[in-house]
Amino acid sequence: MMKKSNLYFLLITSQLAVLSTSVLSDDKNPTDATDRVNRKYDFKPILLDSENTDSSTLGIQYNFSDSLFNKNYDTEDAPDCSTFPCPKTVVGSAKVTYDLKGTFTENADNNPKNFIETNINGSYFKASMDSTLIWSGGIFLKYETDQKFNNKQLVYGLNGAISNRNIFHNKDFAFVQISLGTIDPSEDIARENIIGNSIDSYERVDFELIYKFIINKGLLDTFEVNYRYFKELSPDPEIKKASLDDFRLITYRLGLTNNMYIAYSSGELPFNQKDNQIYEVGYTYNFD
């Protein structure tokens, strides 16, 4: 159960943040199909509780992303140009972006989202002005660890993604990404306990699905579903037996008009082998 002192702390923090909204921007519009690579600096004081922890815990969740390089190619005239014939507008762009995200709590042992990611992507994007679809593909390099840095590994490989907006109505957004990467672990306590200290690299497929739409009714602002799945390819039989070859986490998030949100998650992330039901309350600071 959530301690009253923790809940009071979170509410006070959120009220102080409301006073500073004049200098903060809040990007709530999922109809921007390039949201995943646009500048984002989200900082969230949170309160977490889960079925596998003794008590609730305070923490900080962050998601920082920005573009390091952006070059547009293959831009043509718009479909409504005055000349004839007027070609379909197609835009291609090359981007190098970074993405930092994770959750830190006051007690790392009670952190049900104990997974820190630092990611650099080099991708090529293809879009058309007469369609809301955007395709992308490229290479990535990622560093994964936990809050105490007891487990850490390097991941590199290829990824592809597709995003779309205005799917079911004119205020929704969907994003799907698939990655194929090589995991080069330097420390992985759970795997070492099973197969010894000599840990070989292995391949893993990652899948992520995001769907978000704007509610904008009363106190309700947005609703979002996020599903992540990690699957090791051709795992060692002992790894598979210990259920260390796949992880999945689904999160339902309800955003409120005052930048507060409530969320429910089920599953687990790499380095956190606890199948949890996670309850979360937080406030989103947007510094972008």
C-alpha cells in the first residue's frame, strides 16, 4: 500500500510544478507522427507500488531524446502545386538521434522498472505528403543497465519502424518498431548463476508498440498503451528453463489535464525477473 507521506510528497511536488508551467512546454499532441524522434525532455516524479514489493517507493522517471543530425532529401513539389503534372510529395530524411530513459527509485531493490537505457540511432525516414504513414530503418547502439549498475550490456544491430496518425479518429497516433540486435553482456548476474562467468554474446529481437489518443474531456487528457517484448533467439536450454529468454511489459497510462497521470503495468523488463503488477502515479515536467 502507498504510504501517506509518499503520497503527500508527490502531491506537493506536482502543485509546485503547476506554478512553473509558464516556463515549461507540454507536447501532448500524438498527431505529430515524428514524435519519436523529435526533441523531448520529460522528467517525472513518481510513486510506484507493485505486488512483489513490501511498500510503495518514490522515484524519478525520465525520457530525454533529441536529434544530433538531420538532413532532408528527395523533397518534391506539393500535390496542390500550380504546375501540371504535379508529382506526389515524397520526403526522405537521414537522422542521428539519441534516447535516454529509465526509472530510479529511493530503494533500488523495490524498483519494479529497474531498467536503464541509453540509445543512439542512425535512421533513414521516408514519408509522403498524401499519406500519414512514415517508414524508417537504420542501425542502433544501446547500453542497458540497472539502477545499481550490477547488470550491464551493450546492444547493437538493425531496426525498422512505422508510424501513423489519424487511424481511428483524427486525434490518435500509433508507432511500431522491431529491432534485431546482438547482446554483448559484461555483467548479468542471473545468467552467470546459470551458465557460469563466461557469458557469450547472443541475438535478441525487440518489439515495441505504442498507441495514444487525445480524450480532452474534463480532467481526462490522453490515453496510451505501450507494449514491449524482448525475445532471445536460440537460447541455451538452461536459460530458457529459467525463463530468462523473453521479457514483456504492457502499460496503460491515463494522462490528466493538470499533467498528472496514473498508470498500470503488467510484466517484467530485462534485469528484473519479477512478473509484476505495477501501479504508478506521477507528474510530467516537459522541458522541451
